[in-house]
Amino acid sequence: MLLLLLLLLPLGSRPQKLPTRDEELFQMQIRDKAFFHDSSVIPDGAEISSYLFRDTPKRYFFVVEEDNTPLAVTVTPCDAPLEWKLSVQELPEEASGEGSGDPEPLEQQKQQITNEEGTELFSYKGNDVEYFVSSSSPSGLYQLDLLSTEKDTHFKVYATTTPESDQPYPELPYDPRVDVTSLGRTTVTLAWKPSPTASLLRQPIQYCIVINKEHNFKSLCAVEAKLSSDDAFMMAPKPGLDFSPFDFAHFGFPADSNSGKERGFLKSSKFGRQTSPKPRVDLHRVCIGNKNIFTVSDLKPDTQYYFDMFAVNTNTNMSTAYVGTFARTKEEAKQKTIELKDGKVTDVFIKRKGVKFLRFAPVSSHQKVTFSVHSCLDAVQIQVRRDGKLLLSQSVEGVRQFQLRGKAKAKYLIRLKGSKKGASMLKILATTRPNKQSFPSLPEDTRIKAFDKLRTCSSVTVAWLGTQERNKFCIYKREVDDNYNEEQKKREQNQCLGPDTRKKSEKVLCKYFHSQNIQKAVTTETIRGLQPGKSYLLDVYVIGHGGHSVKYQSKLVKTRKFC
């Protein structure tokens, strides 16, 4: 019978026979846990759990004795990315399988292992569950090197020479996604297609759901690491030992000691019989049997959650992750009204197609009230009611100012509705003082014009319109890639982001400008010191007396390549 062994160097101090896939011997060796604990030998077709100290590599070996042998190796990172590599070198003649066929003592095989670097077959770096699969592998001494550069971490390794018949991991359906079928304020209903391992192969499969607010998980091992950081499974083993009696409880082997029952993640080979380690905040796991639809309840309104589904083979305790999903629960039905203070600018964020309500109640009698609105992105709809009577209903893009007739002890309700295209951001100011104007005045046309004939290899000349009001204008430049397009430029058109968000190196100049003759309120500027054949994004900011700024429409320009 083909021999596959997985052993950690250095090997045990006394001779041991290597486990084979002879089932009688296989079962005997499982019962003799001291065999595993002392020599760190794992038989063909079993999953091991081990530990890596940061920046301390580990090397495993296993032997494939016959050519054209199927081979599958699976490495599962738990709570940190791994770097791992699989290589092979020729088997020493003494271990070629000739003769009696009996496995040789470990010490004898240890002497045959060389320090030569073998032929690399596969390498990977990351935190995904990754596989090496070959339908026809050569005989040889296979070497598995693992390294964690981020932190001390656990991992799992599974190797088999009979991948077709073993199939310990549940198979995923052709569509492995988890779908959100219903969404409420405190509930989310999930549905997924059943694993073929359950529906076709009739193996015992149950599904476990993990809910949290941070991110999706790529393996149940990573979930265990998060849930059980203070559990024995997540404690660093003593130097020189890779296993504890608790590890057998994790992988379906009953533990003898009481401590194994107390500290192991699984009490027995049945996945559902779990201990209750102290969970971390906002991470919950529930196993629901073989159902393929489930409603998660007791969630918080208007909160984003991540949902992961794992199919678990209850015979092997090995699992496979579906493609996780995320969803945001609905908002509470009653919206909170934002109070506006006289003369103070308020920032408002509105979700796509969302609605926000604001309230303005002047403390003194007034003849007029002024509402100044600066829509940062797309247009928003504004409605203003005074004591229930509709006074204003308009779409606002850019900066707009509305002056309405006042009334003693009046209260104003402002309704803002977001764009259908995406989220909306705006600044709004309400005041009963007519001279209180925080936003600068803008011309009707806020485009920047570039003069193509005045382009050189190191400069461009641009112009923009001003107003009759004296304002400060600042111009900024930023080099962009040649493939920078209008869609990217549109995503950056947040007019509320001021010069304070820009790098000092991007500033070209600032100047004051106005003209009493609105027809002549035009200014030009030549921007020098540019590189030939390069693209630049130009922005002009106008800054009002209150310190608030508004950005003109960005302009993409390119210098000449040859002059």
C-alpha cells in the first residue's frame, strides 16, 4: 500500500513505524495518541493542526513511494497570512519501497533525509485556503515549508494520496454564494444552495452561520481563532511540541483528559456539541443543521453586518466556506430631525434616495429668513415649510441662496431628498440676518477653460469666471495618469472639499479678484513648471468671507510632448 507520511523535523528520539493507509493499523494508531504526540507523524488522509511562531519557519516532509500517484495538499491559515511552498526531491534508494515493504524506523529514515533543495512544485502567500492537486505525482520526498511574518498563528494541513475517495471537505454547489432574500430593521434572511456532499453523496452535513460587523471570514479556522483566542486551541504550544491532547478533540478524536473537554473547541466528533468559549464582541456563530434558509434576528437597525456560511462534514469535522455576503439593516421608521442654529453652517449626509429633515426655529422676530445651500455632489431636492405651509420646492446643484418672508414665532421644516445616482452631501446655513453670508457667490458657469494654442511642453494657460464680489481664488494642480478619464474625474467632484485637504506641493497660487462689470469678470492664469507630455488635473477654489470654499469644475489638461 502506498505510504504517505507527514512529519515535523526534528523527529522523535526513539524508532517508530510510520503509519500507512492500512485501515486496521490506521485505527490502531489513532487510538495510540502517544504515537502522534511524540513523533508528530500524521497518516495519509488526516488533517493536522499546528502552530507557527512569527518569522520562525517550519518544515514538514512526507514520502510518496510510487510514481503516478494522485496527491492533494490543503493548507488553511487561521488568523494570519502564511507563506508556504511545496517541493520534491528524489527518494533515497533505501526508501524506494523495495524489499519487504515494511515501513522503516523513523531514525533510519531521518538519516536518509538530506538538506538538498528539491524541485519547487507550488508556492503561495496569503490568507486564503489554498490547494495543491495533482492527478499523477512522482515518487519522492516531499517538503512543505511554512512561514508567518505577521504574528504567531495556528494553521491546518491536510494531505492525501486518495483525494477522489476521501473527499473530507464538503463540496460547494455550482453557485456557492449566500443570498440575502429579505431585509428588515432587525432581521436578515439568508438562503444558499445545498452542498452536493449532502444532496448527492448523502453524507452528514450541517451548516454554520457566522455574523459580525467587521469583515467576511475565509475559513472556519479563522472564526475559531477570533472566537477562542483565550482557548487552549489558540494557545502557543510548548517549543518542540506540535500537538496537545486537545487537538484530537478538534479533529474528531475523543479526548481522554478532562482538560480536553474543558478547553477543546469540540467535545466529540459531533460538530454541534460545542463548549462555550468567551466570544468577542459582535461575533456570533450558530449551527442550524441541514436547512438552507435561515433568518438572523435581533440585529441593530441601520447597521452593516457580514454573513459567512460554512458547510461542515460532521463525520470528519472538516468544513468548506461558501462565498460570504454583507447587508445593512433598514433604518428606523422615525427619522431624527436636525436642529439648525441661526448663522451656523451644518453638514448633512443623505443616502441614495434617502430623506433628511431639518428644523429652524428663530429665537427672535424677523422680517426675512435666508437659506444658503451648498450641494457637494449631485443635485438634491429641498422643500421648506413654514408652520406647515409650503414656501419652497426646488432642485439645488452647487451653491444656491433662498430668501423667504419671515413671520413672528415661525418654525421652518426643511426636507432634503438625496439623488437617485448615489449618496449626497451638502452644507446648509439658515439665518435671520441678511448680511450673514458664509458661502461665496458663484458665477452661473463654474467651468475652467484651457487655451489649446497656448499649451507648451512646460505650461498651460487657463481662465475662469468671477463675480462682482471680491473673493479669494486658489488654484491647485495634480499630475494624473494618461488613462485618467471623465468617470474618475466625476467621482472626485466633491465641491465641499476645500484647499485644506490638498497637499502643499499641489498649490500653484492664490489671488483676489472681482469686477463691477459682470461681463468682464474673467481672469486668466498660466501654470508653469510642468513636465512634457504629462496630464494634470486643475482645480480652482473660491473662498468666501466666512472661510467656506467652493470648488469649480475640475479641468484635465495635458502639456505638449514635443516643442
